[in-house]
Amino acid sequence: MNVRERIEELRKSRDAVILSHSYQPPEIQDIADFVGDSLELSRKARDCGAAVVVFCGVHFMAETAHILSPDKKILLPEPGAGCPLADTIDADLLRAFKERVDAPYAVIYINSPAEAKAESYAVCTSANAVQVVQSVPSDRVAFAPDLNLGTFVAGRVRGKEVLVYPGACRPHAAADIDDLKAGKADWPDAEVLVHPETSPLFWDEADHVLGTGGMIGRVSESPASRFLIGTEEGMIHRLRTLFPDREFRAVGGIFCPNMKRITLEKVERSLDLLEPEVSLPETVRSRALSAVERMTGTT
Ligand code: CIZ
């Protein structure tokens, strides 16, 4: 039996579902039951009937799945797959930031640790950040941890001051603008879609600034046949799978090494041993859940 066959057998015998983020390597996306963004996958984890969820992504994503599904076993096949952006904030840093900027309410990007979510009024994703910030019952809102996304939101909400924490996703924030311009020169007819974690220099060159779910929605309704994509390059496999009749090219050289740490062998091992499991103390989980539910009430 090869590794794919062993995974298949274990998936059945363990009553498991395999979820993959759109930034995962192609071979992981291809064996997954569902591929999507962190919130979509956490909702799939909650709504599926399976007892075991193998979350192929990074730590904060598996944690979010646990926040929504405390009774399921949430496995992260590579426990070292972290998110340096999420690591820029924690509960103490967020409390200090809210105090320093004199903003009683914080909106926190889903790319953050559960302890910081528990200190926040609401969670947001790149898709709904503007609506979530707009819904906060205060005219001063602290936003953490992504500076570029927060700046994007600050420019779009009405009647509120958004005080932005200076965290960054390095691969997105340091994306190569010359590569984007070269892509546009090669494919002048292409539509340019970039992620809000990239810098404003990228937004200025783009037709649309969107999270990964928004990119899929835009491609499905666009008349264009070619697209330049300014986000983590794993997204190209996702888009090619969904839209085999269109052409996609990654621009900016955006590569997340943490997203590539899960292998088929690690998925198999995780299913076999039912570890490593991700869970949280109930006090943190339930407070983080309230912040996630406020987002859901908004969007
Ligand atoms: O929330 C997610 O899954 C991430 C990391 C990005 C996005 O835009 O979907």
C-alpha cells in the first residue's frame, strides 16, 4: 500500500475528515475533503459529522477549529507549523496596545493566537474586516496584528478611527513589487488580484484587493481569462483546480515556509496515532468563541 492508500484506509477507520488551507502544497490539497480559508475550514470542522479533524494548515487555524468544535479531536500533523504574524501578538501585548491607543475595543485578525482573540471584542478575516470594524460600538477601534490589513480597513470604514498594531506577515509584506510589474508587462490583459496583507504599493497596481475566498469569487464572475495573483503561491494550485480553463500566475514571490511543513507522511502518522492534538483551556476557548461569534453576527 502506498501513503495515499494508507491515508484513505485510516480516514475511514478513524472517522476522520481532512481539511486543507489553500496555501498548502498541491499533494495535500488533492487528498483533502475540503480546501478553503481558515474560517471556512473551521466551519466545515464544526458542521461535518466526523469525530476527528486533520487540519492541514498552521497552528492558529487548528486552534480556531477547536474553538468552534471543542468536542472533536483536532489534529495538526506538524505541531511546529506556526504563523510568525500570529506570534507578534498575545493577550498582554494586546491589552497594553488597547491602553496605549486608548481604544476599549479590539478587532483581531483570525491570524492570531486564541489568548489574543479572548481579549478582543470581535475576530475578523481578510474578507470581512471592514464590516466587522464598522460594527464595533465605539468610534475608536484597536486593530491587530496585521499592519497592512489594518491600514486597508482604516481607509474604508466610516466615522471611526482605527488604531493599527504594527505586526506583519513577512512573505506578504515583503512581496516583490518589481515581480508584479514584470507580470503585468508580460500579461497586459490579465486581471490583478492581491491580498490585503501585501503593502499599499501592491494595492495600487491591482484591480482588486481580496482575501483568498474573495479571489475565488472574483475569478468566477470575471470575464478575464488570465490572472496575476499576489498572495501565497499555494493559491495558484487551488485556482487552477477550480478554474482549469483560466490561466494563473503568482506574482511577488510570496512563499510561506510554515504552510509547506505538512507532508502526506505526517498526515498518515497523525491519523494513525491520533496526535498531535490542538486544544485550549476552556476559559480561553469560551472567551475566544464570543469574539468569533460577534464576527459571525456581523457578516
Ligand atoms: O484566513 C485565511 O485563511 C488566510 C490566512 C488568508 C485568506 O485571505 O483567506
